[in-house]
Amino acid sequence: MKALAARRHHRLAPVVLLLLALLVTGGVYAALAPSTASAETASTADIETGKKLFQANCATCHGPSAEGRDGVPSLIGVGAAAVDFQVSTGRMPMQMNGPQAEAKPPQMDEEQTAALAAYISSLGAGPSIPTDAQVDPAEGDIANGMALFRTNCAMCHNAVGAGGALSEGKFAPALWETTPRNIYQAMSTGPQSMPVFNDANITPEEKQDIIAFLVDQREGSAGGNALGGLGPVSEGLWGWVVGLGLLIGAAVWIGAKSS
Amino acid sequence: MSTTASTKHTEAPAQPTTGAGKAADYLDQRTSIGVAVKEFARKVFPDHWSFMLGEIALFSFVVLLISGIFLTMFFQPSMALVEYHGEHPANMHGQLMSVAFASTLEMSFEVRGGLLMRQIHHWSALIFMAAIVVHMMRVFFTGAFRKPRELNWLVGCTLMILGLAAGFSGYSLPDDVLSGNGLRITDGVIKSIPVIGSFMSYMVFGGEFPGEHIVPRLFTIHILVVPGLLLALIALHLFLMVLHKHTQYPGGGRTNQNVVGYPLFPVYITKMTGNFFIVFGVLALMGATMAINNVWNYGPFDPSPVSAGAQPDWYMLFLEGALRLMPGQGTEWVILGYTLSLNVLIPAVVIPGILFTFLFVYPFVEAKVSGDQREHHVLDRPRNVPTRTALGVTFLTAFIILALAGSNDLIATHFDLSINTITWVFRILLFVGPVFAFWVTKRVCLGLQRKDRELVLHGHETGRIVRFANGEYIEVHRPLDEQERWLRVNYDAPVPLRLEPKTDARGVKRKGYAADRRWHRVSRFFFEDRVEPVTPAELAAAHSHGEHDALGAAEHPALEAGVGAGTAQEH
């Protein structure tokens, strides 16, 4: 201690103290800050398999080391969640060029998807795949989910998640069939035209609320057949076809009876 | 009546014996209702299914009244804020909303049969408007609006507009996001009216949109003003219908002086009652099985959110479409500090203005350009008035294109198309489509008329080929029977108005020549292309010189015997 005390008036002491303070602050932040980086422990073998799969199926467009090129995004730092979303919904590998990559039966099985995700997340940290507990609709607050959904999502996805049109042939898909995990991933990674709703915008609990609301919509309407949940246009169409169709049919029948 | 009844009583006491008879006699002695019953019971109505379209509208209005009375028992037209604590629906727990919205949820989820009644009411409204439109189409295309029924046509047009007002005001009552979006558009439309728009908007909403007054105001309009007017005008509509007698389709024995059909009692009373129950049944079935306007999907009104697929009910869809098609940029000007917002004014005010003006003035324009002052009780076949039919189809085409344009986002998602492309296609179609539809319809009508002429003059083709002794082949034609011929020759083909010369006999310029010339042009547009009905002389001529054409088939022993064709004429 004597040595310290003797040197505390050294002209370099403030600099050393500043550096120490920065180190401590940085260290504490790194230890306490919520980590979005992939926390999953991916084995080296997974990463190797993923790399091979990537080079065989994805490198044509995304480049040999996933750096992307004109019109094709770089995959460095997109995270495991993005890979899992795109590959498990069949959007990637892309079938053909079009306004947007459309969902289709997935081309990779679960293991391959996991390997790809491990490889991509090894290139740079990004949103990780949510746990089952994070996306459990039973734990969410439906009413809060509705409020969040109609403020953030309904303008593209329709009030009950029946989907809607975007410009130039792009569209926000219907969410009737989307798995809770994919809904969560879409929010945290913002695929295609969708904006990213990171954990600061919509917290993981709120994401769960939205999932709870969307899953609740699948129960159907208290009023009967929801007619696609598309609103007044489909109601009008069904009114004309079923309602007026039946009534005119009946009128023809009544009119034909006596004459 | 009471005196006759009493004299009868003293002279020949033909007392009613049954319970119903006694009740009727009791009523008749006090009200003379027998006169009205006698008159009405034997009133003859013509028979055709298309005459029941108006009935569908009437009966759905009755269903609207019945279900609407039920709904008023539970609806609270207030925009005060409350927190919702009902058990259902799950997505509304603890949400802040207006009392109007909360009472809509309560009537849907707490009141027994409330949701069913709400849905029946809404479906009835859609069917009411649809039946009105179809009924108007029937009246328009068959020329049932001609003298003496022009005024009733005007009453009908007003009923249609009142129906729109009823639908619109009711749609906005639950104070949900979707109808709130509609109200916001209405606010924009009101504000687009030059100079007075902003003031009118403040007047309507009692301040800046949305304010706290619009729901109670719409409620008064929806349950008092509009239904009152509707009831009064429906009564007038039906009274005029009875007064004028119902029109009938053309056919043998049907003239402007008679009505061929069945009496009201018992035939039409039965049919109407049956039809009422069918209409009520279908509407109840729809209300029970098909969800409509589930407001909790959209949530309580908040000016910020708009969801994809936000559209009005179908009868307002053409306005939505017009707004969607109208280019926004470069159509808004500021003149002397006043904003002229053509991007709203044209689609939301001018376009419906054109449609409604056409509907209101058409009967008078047609009467003017045909110079026809006679009464008409026999309907036209649409083909026999090609220009009218074509004009009707033109406006329908425009209406349908606009309604489709109002659904452009759903067309885009359901048919995998680009919404930008769809919008441009509809923009072009809105101008090209109606013109094309006019041309095609008119040609089809003229073609059908020529076919009728051909048929009357030459008869049906039988497919029987006969060879004569001299080697000549003919196909035997079977002449039309009287009914078939009557239908095809009994119509008017008015000629364009004659234009009086510019100057009178003394070379002085005639007053009103310019107006005459304009009407003459319109008249030519209507009647220049026409196919005259076959005259008796033409028919006789065709029979006498068109040797092979009018050959009788089996009834001609001469033909069977292979005798020369010239003898086989006697029709």
C-alpha cells in the first residue's frame, strides 16, 4: 500500500485510473447487459456441417462466405433466429425470383436447419432462436397482445392476422398457420419487407402477448364462420352470393309455382 | 256503409255464424273496412319472379326494424370512456373504450341472442341494399319508370339514398376502429368541399374529429330520422304502386289497359307471406352461421391504427374505390388561401354526384328525347330499347369497376398480383370499360332485335331439308305461333325528334332553336340506330314472296305430296 500511496501523485495516475474505470464499467456492462448474441453452444461439428450445407445450397446467391452481393443480403450478424425462420418456413433456399420469397414446404430437416443456423451465427452475433417457454401462447396476455398487434402489425397483416397487400406484388402473409416460434423470429429479425421489432421496441414478454392474441384468433369467431376474417368485402361478397342468391332463387321458385 | 249494413240487418238478417265472420262483421260495422278489403282482395297483380325483388327489399326492411328495435334496448350511444371488464372477448379485457363500444360488446356477449340479433341486423342491411339495387335494375331495364311512374322512380331513388344513409350511420355506431376509419374518410370528404368544408366538419363532429358528439348524433339519425323517412317513403312507394297498378311483361293479351295475373287474395297474400318467411329465414340463417362485423377484432376507436383490409360495406365500396384510384399528387391546389382538394372532391363528391344525377333525371331525359307522352303499363324487353339498356350497363360497369378497385388489396393478395398494376389497370378500365360495355350492349341488343325480326319474317328453322321434283332444295321453316309473334312485334322503335328549321316561314330566327338542336342531338344518340318491328304488311309480303321461307311443315299435304312450293302459302 505504501508503494501505491507513494505513487498516487504521479502524473500518469489519473490516466491509469481512467483506464481502470473504463475497464470496470465495460466489464460490468458486458456481464450484466441483456445478451442478444447467440447463447447456444454450437459444436464445431455442427458449424462444419452447416458450412457445407451453406456452400451447397446458399452460396450461389449469398456468396461463399455469406457476405452477400447486390440485392442479396449479407448473412453475417443476422443470427440463428433469421436462419431458422427463413429455412424452417421454406422461404430459403428461394425457389425463384419474385417480389418476395414465399413460404413453401421446407427443404431442410430440423438438424440441417440447426446446423445452418449454427454456421451463420458463428459468423457474427445476432438474434437467437427463442426458447419454447418464450413463445408459449398460454403464458401471454391476449388483451395486451391485441393492443400491441393493432398498433404495430395490423396495418399490414390485417386486424386478425389474415394478411394484406404491400406494394408491387409484395404482401404481408396471413398468420393463421405460422408457428409461435416463427412469429417470434419474424418480429426479432424482420424478414423481407417486415421491419425489425427488437427487444427494446417490443419486449420478449410483449412478443409473447402478441403470439397469444394471434393463436386466440385461430379459435374462430363467436358469430359463426369468420369468412376469412377479411372484413366487409368478403361479407358483401357472401351477402350477394349466399343471401341474395338464395332469395332470388326462392323468388324464382315462388314465381314459377302458379304460372 | 253503416246505413246499408243496418238496413241489411233489418231486412235480411244474414248473421255471420263463424267466429272469424263475427269478428269481421264487428269490425266492418265500425270501420267499413269491407270496402277496402273488397277492393284489395280482388286487385290483380301480374306474375313474375322479378316483381318479387322489391318485396325482398321490403321484407329485409321489416327484419331491420324488428332486429333494430331489439338492439336499441341495449345500445348506449355515448362516447364517455370506460374500462371494459366483461369476461368475453378475451382480447378486450381491461381496454379503455367508449360506452358505445362497451355496450356493443355487452349486447354481443352478455345479452341472450344479442350477437345473433346484431348479425341479423347487419346482414339484413346488406341484403336490403342489394335487393334495392337489383330491384332498380329490373325497373330500369324494363322501362317501368316511364309515365305514369316517373315520380315513383324518384321516390325509389330517394329510398336508395336513404338506405345508404341508414347503413352508413348504423355502421359507425359501435365506435370501433374500422368504422372510425370510415368516419375519418367522411370527415375528409366534408372538408374537401370548397370554402365551407372545414366549418361543416366542425358542425358535424361538434369540433375537431372525432370529438365526443358524433355517435349520439348518428344514433338519432339512425334510429329516428332515417327510418322515419324510409317508412313514410316506402308507404308512398307502395301506395303509388297500387294506384298505378303493377306493370306487366309483354305478351299476348297484355295491353296498357289491362293487368293479366292473379288476385291479391288469396294468391298473392299467400305468396307474399311465404316470401316474407323465406326472407326472414334466410337472414336469420345468415346471422346465425356467418360472422359479420365482429367489432372486437378491430378494437375500440383510436385515431392512430388502421388495419389492412379496411373497407366499407359493399354499397359504399364504389366510393372507396374511387378514392383509391384517384391520383393524390398534383391534384390539390391552394387558391386565395382556400384549399381545393380535387383528390378527394372528384372521387367522393363528383363521382357519386354523376351516378345519382343520372338515376334521378333519366326518366325525364328519355321522355323528352323520345317525345313519348303516352302511359305505359306493359314493360319493354331490354333489347327493344338498345340505348337505354346500354346506358344502364355502362353505369353498372363503372360501379362494378369502382367496387373492385375498392377491393384492390384483396384482389392483389388472392390472385398474386401487384397492387400497383391493379390500380393502373382499373384507372384505365374506369374510362375504357364503360364505353366498351355501352358499345357491346347496344350491338347485342340490336343483334337480338334483328334476330327477332328474322324469326318473325321467316319462322323457326326446322332442320328439315326438302328436295323438289325440279331439283331445288329448301329448308322448311315453321312459322311462329301467335304468342311468339306478339312478343316480337309489339314494341315501339321511336325515331329521333324532328328538328324544326332555324328560321320560321318569314326568315326570322326562331327562338329556342339552339336548345332544340341540342335535344335533337341527344335524341339522335338514343334512337338513330334502331330496328323497326315487323309490320303486318312486311309479314304478309314475306309470306307471299319468300316462297320457301313460310312453308308449313307437317300441315301441308301439298308438300308431302311433293307438289311445287308455290302452292304452299297460306299463313
